[in-house]
Amino acid sequence: MSSTAGLETAFERMAEAVAQSLTAGDLLGLGSGSAVAKFARAFGQRIRSESIRIEVIPSSMQSFLLARENGLELARDSARCPESIDVVVDGADQISLSPRSMIKGGGGALLKEKILISASKKTFILADHTKFVRMLNRSVPVEVTQFSYLRAEAEIRRKFGADPVLRRLDKGYPYYSESGNIILDCQFKEEISAARDMERELKMIPGVVECGIFNEEVERFYRANQDGSFDTL
């Protein structure tokens, strides 16, 4: 089995396991990304075969479309996050297991995803083995208001010695987040050894709406392996 085929098999098995773990009546927060797309397909198959009812709150336009395409029922008021959610299923761009911190936001839905996870009783994160590292070290998406762009960019560079880059579309237009803000992708000079402190300090900069460092509690990480197996961590 090739590594690509092995990962695809692992994701299918992983998505099926997570889909089977949900119970009728749950309120599900649906994250964004390719791992979530695989879960949505597996979950849709279970919904159709067992006729159970689970309502969904999407974190993005992508997850809204995934819900519709796979026959998942949207919550009556899916435009707002309720006080409490039973479970969130999401992916991650990078994961450090020691502090159980993550970097998310590659798809631009970081603000809504963090709100959903903060309201959830339990969170399941699906990712392949390459996303797991000893310490976080990839660029961190920082969502800022358009008005604060220049000031926030300068403050991030001054305070952290980082290199913030305005995220753009292929044609050069600014990329807008799911919440209508712009995103600075910030590469730090060193690994992130104190993720909680950095999250807090970034969010103290005026104009920063949210950052892609996630320190919320995660019930279970699912890790897809090249041999077709998966681990729960």
C-alpha cells in the first residue's frame, strides 16, 4: 500500500469511527477543511442508514455546503453559536501534543471555529501524522480588522520579531476570513514554546480579532498513519 493510499484508508476509517461515536440528539459543531469533508461523508452515510437526528452548526461556508451535500440537518439557528454544543469535529494545521495546542486557520474560519470549540462539551480533532510536532513552528494566522491592518502588522513585528504577511488570493486581492476580516500569516523566528502566553499576547494587540493558536481542551486527537491505521491520543 502506497503512503497516499494508506493515509486515505486511515482517514476513511478514522472518519467512520468518529461518525459512529455520535449519539442521536447531539448538537454538532462542524469544522472546516479536508479532514472534516471526509468525516461529513461518513456521517452522512450513517444518517441515511440509521435515520438518526443530529443537528449541525457549520463554522464556514464550506462546512455549510458539506452539511447540505451529505444530508446533514442544520440547526434551526445555525447562524449563531449556542451557549453549549455537545461535540465539535474539526481538523488542524499543526498539533503539539505536549501542551495539546494547535495552529488552525488555514481555511480562514478560525474565529468561528474557536467559538464553537469553546462552547463544546467535547472536541474531536482529525489530522494526518505529518501535522503532529514536538513544538508548534508553522506560521500563525492572525485575524485583524481592515482598519487596524498597518498598526497590527507593525506591532506584531515589533513585539515578536515575526514576519507578518497579508494573505492574498491568487490574483493578488486580499483574502477575507469567514467573518469578513483580513488575515496576517505570521512566521515567528523560533518554535512556540509557550502557546498560551503567545495566544494571550497576540489578542491584546488592538485590532486583532482572533489568532490561530488554539489552547482549548480537546477530548481526543485522531492521527492517520501511512499504513492505513489510526491512533487516538
